[in-house]
Amino acid sequence: MDQYQVILRAFENEDIRELHRWLNDPVSIVNEQAIGLYKKIGFSIEGQLRKHAFSDGQYYDTYIMGLLASEWNMRCL
């Protein structure tokens, strides 16, 4: 099941109002690619926790991304 089907199923078959995804991959380029992918699907950055995740002796930011059911429904029209 791809991401589109997961989102579609969550909003249509479940009583879900909003989906969230936390991105805290320590490799910044991967994080940028992931953020771009989620934005393309319709997610928005809702928050940033600075220096939140610790890996390999370094702190990294965590991004919180969200998608409302109403936003998803507007994309599907």
C-alpha cells in the first residue's frame, strides 16, 4: 500500500481529522527530500523542534508535518 492509499484510507474509512509525521533523520539532505515528498502529498510543516534529536554526537532538528482531512479532501476534488 503506497502513501496515497494510506492517507485515502485513513481519511475515508476512519474517523481521523488530521495526520502527523515527525521527521528527525540526522542526515539533512534525506530530511530535505522527505520534507519535499510530504509537501508534494499535501502535508505542511506545523512545527520545528530545534536540536531535538541526538545522533553521532550531534543534535538535529525535528520537523512536525501535518495534513488535515479537509485539506486532503480539497486536493481530491
